[in-house]
Amino acid sequence: MFARMLEFKVKPEMEKELLKTMREEVMPLMRKQIGFFDVLAFRAENHLDRHIMISLWNRKIDAEKYETEKFLKVNEILRPFLHTPITVTPFEVETTISEKVLAIAA
């Protein structure tokens, strides 16, 4: 399993609209991608504008294909809501610790 972690800061007045856009535009696009599993979304408790989203993928090649073919569009969709550019960090998912997630994915 593979993960992509996105970090960004949201304009406070735009947070509700960002979440709506994620649900209505971004998630349907991602669900169509081969190998896409799910997204975990986080908002920092002490810094409400700071968000992290982690997308989970079956294979690294699936995440890379999404990165090259679709992420530019997602970035353009989200840009009006953000204070900072999105930073993306790829990760291998440690499978010996993530047994519950892997069981669900299977």
C-alpha cells in the first residue's frame, strides 16, 4: 500500500466551501482512479487553518499515475481556497503496523 500526504493552509472563511468542493468535485474524480483506496482528512486542533489529507493507494504506480494525470486538475480546483501551495509527500505504508487497514482493503 502507498500513501500521498498533502499539507496546506486554508483561508478560514473558505473552509466550508473547500470541504464541499472536496466532497462534490475532488472525491468523485479520485474514486475513478485505478488503485485508489480512500482519503483521511485532518485539521490541526490548535491551528484551524492547517490541514493534512492522506490518500491511500493500492500500489505506488497507481499513486504516481494519479500524480501525473489528475493531480494538476485537483490542485487547480483547490487553489482558490488555500493560503499556501499544497505540498505532497509520498510514503510507503508500513504493512506490519497497519493490519486493520490492510484487512479492510483486502
